[in-house]
Amino acid sequence: MENDFSLSDAEKEEKRRYEREYYSKNKEKRREYQREYYNKNKEKKREYFKQYYQENNDKRKEWNKRYWNRRAVKNEK
């Protein structure tokens, strides 16, 4: 019994040709969208990290001071 779901070679080739044509047409649109999306998110990330580091600058300085003090005490022993 033949498999009803299998496509003939001609149909497969037609499908491949259509997919190649479709993707080649839309390739530049997709790339443009990805560039826009990337640049938009790059700005968001930059703003977020700038704000994050400004807010936590004092905490980081305090943590670093404690870390290096503890390390100095360990090394003296």
C-alpha cells in the first residue's frame, strides 16, 4: 500500500523552489528587522547597565573594601 502522505519528486522540487524563492525574497527584510531589534535592545541594555552601575557603585566599593581586607587578613596568617 502506498503512503498517501508522500509527495512525488516533482511536488518536492516545486516545494523546495517555492521555499528558496520565498526565503530569498524575505532575507533582506529579516536582516533589516534583526538589525533594528538588535540596535534597539543594545540601547536599552546600555541604559540599564549604566543605571545599575550608578545605583550600586557605593555597594561595590564597600564590598571590594571588605573583600580585600579579608584577603589581607588571610594572607597574614
